Amino acid sequence: MQNFQNTFEFAQELDKNDALAPLREQFYIPNKNGKPVIYFCGNSLGLQPKNVREYIEVELQKWQTLGVEAHFAGEPRWYDYHKSLKPALCHLLGCFPHEVTIMNNLTANLHILFTTFYRPTPQRYKILIESPTFPSDYYAIESQIQNAGFDPKNALIEVFPDINSETISIKHLLQTIEQHREQLAIVFFGAVNYYTGQFFDLPAIVQKAHEVGAYAGFDLAHAIGNVPLYLHKIEADFATWCSYKYLNSGAGGVSGIYIHEKYATNTSLPRLAGWFGYDENERFLMKKGFKAIPTADGWLQSNFPILQMAVHRASLKIFEQITIEQLRQKSIQLTNFAEYVIEQAIQASERKDIYIITPKNPNERGCQLSIAIEHNGKTIYKQLKENNIIVDWREPKIIRLAPVPLYNTFQEVYYFGQVLTSILQNSLVSV
């Protein structure tokens, strides 16, 4: 732990020396009762960038004045609008443009990717996931197994947290992969776990999955725009994500997929084909028989939701102003400070039933801390809201807070600690 001080002056000095501080002015901060809230819920829905209206208005104007011709007019044109988003996404994902495309939502993309990569045999049919995994992922994978004619009770392997822990050690994870090495088809993990905030060792997972003959895929919903990924370098096979959390692209924002180039360029791989995945040079010839684009674009299905993509493009323009390393540096410092003030609040209250379940090692977490509260947790959550602090509640006992480096400040973290201290000291629970 750094030499932090639990004072307003110390937090103010950290903000003064923060090179990313000016980015906050590029976002709208919600207000409640005439005051700006402290918004620590970017891991559920990121804040609205101020440039969004401008980017949407451009596309609305095209639609108004050009109609269908807007598909081939303006820059970027609608016909290949997704290409304008690729450089920023490659920067965040650590991959090449031919390995990424933008489409659909996370769960739809998960089904699309599993259609390609889950080709089970009687000998190799199991899928390994972390527990808890996000319910949508669980349902999608469960249905993929069932549709392939297998029983999830046998084919879906969950890696549960270590004994006396809320998180999963890399040793335990790798041992579980080894245990199922002869039958494992896919290892599919949330790169950052939604519940605990644990950031898994992706290179180690990929290496071990490949060693046993399985594919390695990732749900990046809580990772993209949060932590460095380097997907191509670590040879991850595939991944998908949503854009409405740390990418700040609006509720239900457009998703994307990553496919490593050794597969993305293979046009013979099975897939759920669609018109926009067809060879661009021949697409309008309307021929029968699918001819895939020899990149990740070969998995595209339909033309693009332009207004959603305009929001996505607006947000990604903010990421282009910084490096992922700068983002990560502030993220670690901001989250470390949050951990410090939370622990100060817990110590002052002498509560033994409150503790942080997110790993203490900054390299094993993103910009999220999950606080377990064994008694009256939801009451504390509601009291935080009453004090203009927006966090997230997850049953049965978790308050999640995500101090996002693009728009949150150290002074906000300090204030959160002061409010939490007051709430805990006035709590009726004594343990």
C-alpha cells in the first residue's frame, strides 16, 4: 500500500498532479437534488461523453439529406462505418484490424463465436468457466452444450473460488484445466470477473488451454477500456465484449468480436453467415454460396446500427487521447486509494463483518472493488445513494464500486470514505 493520507488536502494534491484529470470535463456528470453525484458505477454503465450529440447529429443529418445514399457518402460512410472504429479498439485490445470487427451485442456474439469454436466430439466436449460467471454467459454456454447434444451437468465445468476465499488462484485454475485435459474443448473466462473484480492471468490461461488442446476465449465486458489486454501477443483465440461499461457507449451499445488472425483469415471455418460477411468486392452481385471476407469481418451478418456506432465512435475518440498504460497507471492509484479509505472506515467502525473480496494485488484487479457486508449490506447501499453516491448492489452481500480513471477523482474517493465511515459508525449492527 502506498503512503496515503486520509485527508481532503492529500486527495486534492493527487488530483492536482493527475495528468488525466482534464478528461473529466469531456463527460456529463449526473445530478441529484441539484448536486453532482459521485458516480462509481462505470462497471455497469459508463457516463455519457459530451461529444455524443455531435456525432449522432452528423448521422441524422446524413439520413435527413441523403437518405439511402448516405451508405456511400460522407466520412465515414455507412457502408463500412465499422472500419473507422477499429484503430481505437485495436489499441485497447492489443490486436490487429483484421482480427476485430464491430457488431451485435455480447450474448449474440458469444453464440456466433461458439458456433465456430465449439465443435465438440465424443472425446472432447467440455467447456470450463469461472464461478460466479455472469448469468448471460452461463445461459448461452449451457444452451450451446445442449444444442450440441450434451448434458451441461457433465460438459460444463465450473472453477469455484479457492477454499476460504472469494477468488480463484491461478494455481487452482491451471490444475482444473489439467484435470480435464483430455475432454476440454474451450476455456472461457471473464477476463475481469463481474462479481469480485478479479483480473485473471490471461497469458497463463491461454498457454495452459493450448497445452491441453483447447481453445481459450474471453468475455471482456469488464476488461476492455479497463485493463491492458494484448490479445494477439498472448494468442487468445477469440473474445467478445460490450461497449456500455468502461467504453461509455450508451445503454445497449454495440458489441464486437476479436478472432486471432490464424482463424480470422481462414474462410473455411464454420460460422453463422450473413450478407455483410460476404466478400466486399462481390457482395452486390448477390450470388448464392457464401464467400467470407478473409478477416474477422467475415463473421459480420447485417449492416450496421449507425446511431449506436456513432455513440461508440464518439467515446473511442476520448480513448485516442491517452494510452492504455496511462489509464492503467491512474486506475491502480485511484483503486489503491479507494481500498485505503474503505479499510480506514472499516477499522474505525470495528465491524468484523465487512471486508473487501477483490484481490489486494493491484495486478490482479481492474478499477473495481467489491465490498462484502454480511449484515445490513443493502441498507448501507441505500444510505450511500441518499448521500449522492452511486454504487452497485449485487446479491447477496456485495457493494461494487468502480472509480473510473477517465472521470472519477481522488477527492470523490476521499468523500466516499468519509460518508462510509459515518454510515458504519452509526450502524445498528455491532459484530
